[in-house]
Amino acid sequence: MKYITFLLSLFLIFSCTKKNQIANVEKPVVKPSNGIVEYTINLEQTKQPLDDETKKSFGTTARTIFNKETLHFQKLDGRDTESFQLVDLATGQETNYLTFRGNKFALISTPEMIPPIGKLTLHDEKKTILGYSCQKGTAPMGDSMMEIWFTNDIGAKFCPYIKAPGFALQYSLNMGFAQVTYTASKVSLQPIDAKKLVAPTDYKKVTMQELQQELMGGPPESSFKKGDELANFELSDMNGQVVKLNDLRGKVVLINFWFINCPPCRAEMPDLNELKTEYANKDVEFIGITFDQKSNVEAFLKTLPFEFQIIPDAQKIIGEYGIMGFPTSVVLDKNGKIVNSKMGGSMNIKEELKTFIEDALKQ
């Protein structure tokens, strides 16, 4: 009897030990790859003062809905809440779904549309965001640095402009007119209806050039109406000289609105340079206004000269004038009134603007 009891004890001990061994085996951790992350958006002044209207127009909140393959990004407030973006998380390809004047366009991002981003560097610094452990990463972006805090506790991997090794719960980048920081305010990992991530079919697929052409098809939606007086501005040019529009009364003024990554803008610059040369000895001023940063404009002008008096960092005045497409040119008479304007590039841009200038000189 004692022998049987002894064997039974051994069996129980062995069984318990075996069960404990099985229980202690680490199982693979499956990280949730479906959910919703909401962000707050903070704008900080860079070179120009930021007013409340600019912040309100840009938006203060955004949301991502995602699974392991696809991410849907959309601002929840601001100027344009109809537009959104779908990101292929495997390839990083982004498709922007935009609505202009009631028309819907699907614009696939191309290298020239994306700010130049350098190699991602990972740092030892860590911090916690909403209970998620995050590691710091940085990458050169133009003449500044993009800062990213990403977590590996989410199965999907996402960060705008760059292929990150985790999911970005905070990222900060310089957009010229402001330093913009997105910070996660809510993380909800949950099953997502796949239908929410299906690409819509009622959007017209276009390239950037085709979108420009679409925008050029109608009259400019801006304050540029013949006979109106253009609102004054006081802005600094590339040399730091302050340009006051009202001080140019007594001269005809041609203003061209452009930006670096705008193919039609670049295409017309040689013609605009020739136009300026033709009127070198007449009372005509030529001004080019862009929202691009001064340092980026300096680098650009070394590769493609644009001989107008260039004013960089002018996001605010471009917004106030209601510029809806690039390039846009407007000609003012000697009293500061609008003679005519041209939105979008043209094979005959030199001749068209020359006609506007001649009309202005006669007034």
C-alpha cells in the first residue's frame, strides 16, 4: 500500500511539474493590427506670426483607421474635411482623394510631390504616449529635421513620408509656414470593417499635371477681379528687403504665384525671365511669391534661375488672396488696380501677360 501511495505521489508531482512547464512556455505575442488612432494637431510659429484663423483653417484634429494592409487618414476639422488619403502600408504609396468645386479627384503621390526625406536614424530615447512605449527617430527634411515617436505595440506600421519601423504616435515636421506636430490623443485597437478601407471608384484618377489642368479649366476662384484694388502686403524678399505693394503705385506690377514642386510653374519661368528683360527700361515691376522656405528657394534658384524679385515664406498672403491653383499671375495698373489675371501655365504665357502689361501701361 505504501508503495502504491509513493508511486501515486510521484505521478502527481510529475503531472503538476509537466503542466507547469507547459503553462510557462511563452506563446507568440500577436500584436493588434486593426484600429483607430486619433491625433491632435499643433501649429507653432516658424518665421511668420500664426493667427487663430490660420490654425483653424489648417485643422486641429485628425484620425487614422487601419488594418495591417491599408490606412485611411482624414482631418476631422479645418478647411477641407471632404478630402482624405489611403496609404498602402506595404509599399508606402499614398493616394489623395480630393474634392475641388464639387469634382472628385484621386491623386497618386509621386516623388516630386513628396518633400525630400533623408535616412531615418533611430535613437535610444524613449517615452510613453497613451501607455504605449515609443522610440525616437529623426530624418532630414529639407533644411530641418522630422521627428518621429513610434511604437512597436501595434501590428501595423505607419508614418507619413517615410517607411517607419513602427506606428507613429507622434510626428513633427516643418511645413514652411509652421512647425506642425501630430500627437495621438486616443488609440482604440479593434476590428475594422474592411469596407471602410476600400478605395472609392467615383474619383477621377489624375496626375499632378492633369489636376493642374483641371483647376485651370474654370475662372480663378480668388479676389482677382478686373478693376478691383489688390490688398496691400508688406513682405521680405530673398535679400531681406521689405516689399510694400502700396509703395509700387506709379508702376505696373506683375505678380506671379508659384512653388518649387509645381511643374507648370517651372516650365514658364524661362518665358517670364524673357518678359522681364523686354520691360527692363519701363515702369514695370516683376514679383514672384511662393510659400516655400527661403533656404529651399535659394537651392532651387541655383538650378533654375527665376529673375523676378522673389518673396518666400508667403503662405499667409497666398491664403488671403484665395489662390486656388499654381501658377497664377496678376497684372496691376499704376493705381494698384487689377488689369487681368491668368491661372495655370500656358504655351503662350509670355504673349498673354505681355498683352496685360501693355493694357496696363496705356491706363
